[in-house]
Amino acid sequence: MRGTSAWVVVSIILVLIIALAPEPILEEQTEERTVPDLPISPSPPCPEGSDCAQVRACDPTNEFIPPVLTQEWNANGSFRIFSSPNLVDLNNDGTLDVVNGMGIEEQEVGAIIALDGKNGTHLWQSNANAELFATAQFKDLNKDGHEDIILGGRNHQLLAIDGISGETIWTFDDANNDASEWFQFYTGQFIPDRNGDGIEDWLTSNGGDPSKGPGEPRSNGFMMIISGATGQILSYAPTPDTRETYMSPIVYQPHPEMDVEIIYGTGGETFSGSLWSTSIEAIESGDISNSIRLIEATQGVEKGVMAPPVIVDITNDGILDIVAPTFDGRVVAIDGRNYSNIWTIEVREHAFDGNASDIESYASPAVGYFTDDAIPDVFVHFAIGAFPDYFSSTSLMIDGGTGEIIWKNDSSHSGFTSPLAADMNGDGRDEVLMIRGGGQMFENTGEFSFYHDIEILDSCTMSHELLIQRDRMSIGTPALADIDGDGILDFIATETSGYSGADCSIIRWSLGVEPPESISWGSYLGTNTDGVFSN
């Protein structure tokens, strides 16, 4: 067995961001926001004895039999991977293929790679001038009837790639003369065509300067809209608090009768920031100074909002709410009806019996059904320590309707990878699939070795099982899907060396279980890679 020595991680790049706070919006802002006339649900939204209180009841006396991981293929490379895999059928063979970003930060090299989902062979590789750590998104950008890819990362690298050939459609640097003024690109979202060329456009955030040390002043970030067809900037707006940004923005429509909002975060590991809401039109105007502040940083704490929130109705009123982890150690649920606080968890009060002083999170929550009622629930990872040194972690399962912690695990692992949720045994309740890392110092050589565990938690019996332990780090959020339609659930995960090396793997595992009719939370930013729970 490996030792449980402290794991020290320096400048992990898994970028995600967000937070929310209990403060309501200003009265005049409330008046400007259209809200449908829907009845307010009771609190809790599924009270005892109600029709929705027992719709997912399970039998905890039934033995939980964990799935068995069987490796289907393993594709190796000479980069590092902090990007999360995403799945799309590129070669029209009926099997989902794997698209991943990769690179080596200090060498300013990177690539997008596409692998055949059947056997892991290379379909194509498109090289970049810096590490690509965001997650691929897919849309037909050249009107050939096939999905293409947009993916970004360090040093203002943002590429649009033909999904079939791997040839470049455009790069941000070629499309914009002042490209040297920009910073890192995070995972974006497609939005309806803004410039009338018939191609959906790209909403993203740009910010963060990795050349700056902890606490060293850095420039503000931007919200940006970029032409999906050409890569040219259509509009951009600086953050309203002049802070950096690291968060992948979320397109948020609380209800079909309500306006579309853009949720974004500001601040970083060593600078305070907030969670904000603005509009596409405000970004197009170049001025988002009237953004609604959804959360304030803790007074006197220089930490921002970094991991994207999840969008899910936890009040059972038909209006989508927001649940976010903050980098200063909170999980905050905000009512989509009026931005009021539903519940807040101070994670430091629960981790290690309240003895963990610094608690931070790069990981978005997973959403699934973990309790008897019809209200979706939340699962979160928080690392113990302060950037860049982490030595343990805590994981919490939270009742979405009440904010009650229903399972907690303190661990010598460090948790950076977002968890997943899916019903893997057909009992109507979701299991949580998670990757948590660790490390060991070898006293005779002084070398530090990384490893990671793939674990599962059954929400009915609360059985927590180790499925397999692997060498190296695993930072990108994995993906769950039946990629070839054979009735067996698959699991796509990545492995990478630390900064002392440069090698990686993308692995397809079979879990040996039938897939559910729909997967609750199957990848980074959810099953649809948009941050919205729709199961």
C-alpha cells in the first residue's frame, strides 16, 4: 500500500470558478427582472407526507455491488493533460469519439487530440502555441453538416478545428490583430448568432496571468463574444470590479419566460472577487458595470470565485436555482426567483471536526438524486490547504432541498477533479463516481510520487468503495457515457505526470453495468457540458 503522506500540489491548472452569497440584489434591480407568476413551494420543498417526499426511496439493506473497471484501451502521449475529455461522433461510425486538450505550460506547446472511441487510435491532432486546458465544445462552424470543435487555454490560444479532418478553421491570434493583449481562455458556450452570418457565436471568459506570483497584482479579466465562423472579436467587456477571472461562464435562463443571463466569476487564489450576473446585450455594449453581484467575498479574505456553479431547481417551483462552491470554503444555494439565499454551508465548520483553517475548491459540484425525495442533491469536493499547498480534502453530499449534509468524508487525498453522478444499479438513486489524488515521498530518494484513486459512493447504502488505484495525477473531470451503444456504461478518464515530467494517457474503461436511461451528471459542466441539470 502507498503511504498517506501529505500531497503538495504546485500551480494546478484545473480551472473552474464560482460562488454565491446570501445577500439579495438591490430593489431597483429586482424590479427590472421579469419573473413568472409561479407559486412558491413550501420549505422544505418536499415536506414529509407530500407526494414528492418518497419518490426515490430505496432499500438500504440490499447489498451494494460496485461496478468493475475493465480497460478497453489506453492512448499515451508526451504532453500533460489538465483538460477534461468531451465526447462526440466525429467519424460517423455510431461510436462517440474523445476530444481532449493537452500541452506543456513552460514550453508553450499544446494540442487538441481526437481519438477513435472504438479503439483509442488517433483520428487527428491539431497543434497550438500553448497548453490547452479548457474543455472542447462542439458545433458545425463551417456548414458542412458535421460537428467542429472550439477549445482554448493559455497564452490567448483559442482554436476552431474541423471535426472530420482536424484542419484549422480559425485561431484567435490569426483573427485578431491585438491578440497579444489577451490572457487565458476558459471553457465557453455557444450562443445564438449575433452578427447575422448564420453561425452560432462563442461566449467565453478571458483572464488570468500565470506569469504573476501569488498576491502579485494582475490585470482585470473580460467577458467576450467571438464569431463562431471567423474567430474575430465581436464584443468584450472588462470585469466590473477590475479583478481577474478564471471561471467558465454559464448561460443561465431560470425559466422560459425569463431573460437569458450570463453568470461569471471574478477573483482568484489570492485576490477577492464575486459571482455576477449580466446579459449578452451588456457584454455587446462593452460595459457590464451594472452586473448584479450574486455573492460577496468573505470580509478580509483574498479569495475569489473560481469553480463554475451548477444550475438546478432545488426549490421545486419550476425556476432554476444556482448552487456554487466558493474558493473561500462555502457552498451557497441561491434562489433563481429573486437571488435570495436558500442555504449556505461553511465547509470549514464540518471538515476535520472544524479544525481545517484553509479550505478551497477548484471543482464544480455534481448534481444527482441521492435522497428519497424528488429534489436533486449536490456533491462537492474541497481541498484542505491554501494555494499552492494542499495536503488533504473533504467531500460532502448535501440534501438539495434542505442544505443538510447527509454524508461527509475527510481524506488524506487532495480533491481537484469534479465528481460525477449516475444510477449504476437501477435502484432509482444515483451513485457518485469520483477521482481523488494523493502522493508519497520516498525517503531514500527524496522523490515525490503521485497517484489517484477512482472511487464510488452508493447513495442508498452509503457504501464507499475503491474501484482502482493508479499512478500519476488525474486532474481533468472524466466522462460517463455508453459511447458505442452496446448497453454497457463507459468511463473516459485522463492521467498525467506532474510538472517534473510530460506524459499522459487517455483511458476508456468499461464499468460492466447497464447505463441509466439518462445520466444525471456525466462530465465537466454536466452531461450537456453547459452547467445545467436536466435529468
